[in-house]
Amino acid sequence: MSDEYSEIEYYQAMQNAYILLTNKLTFNEVFEHNGCDLPFDVSAEVTKREVNEVINFFCEQEEYEKCSELKKAKELEEYGKNFINL
């Protein structure tokens, strides 16, 4: 976990990443709902390494359905977005 986040904030950031990377909601929808903390820079393209970090987080949390959805998104490379410029 990053030093800049509390445990709850870090979980919410990872949850937001999952929602965006799997196209459950748009960036604007997430931002309007909770301010959209994220574990990566939204002004740059999301990298495979960053997606792997989100997958590993949810595997450690034993949220395997989320891991599976994220792995599918990674394989299809549907995540390669710059969320600021959508």
C-alpha cells in the first residue's frame, strides 16, 4: 500500500481503477460519485504494470471475479486509455 493513502482510501482507489479499467462506469461518473482517487496517473496512458498492480491487489483481497475481469481487459488491451482526455 502506498504511504500517501490510508487503507480505506487505497481500497477505494483500487475499486475506482477496477470500475474504469473494466468499463463499468465512465471517468466522469466515478469522479462525480466520489472524487475518483486512482492508483495511477489519469493524464497518461495506463500501463500493463499498473493493470497488474490492480489485479494483484484484488487477488490479495481474494476478490477473484474482479481479477478475472481485469485479466480479460488486460488481454484485450481495452484499458489503454488516458482518462483525462476521454
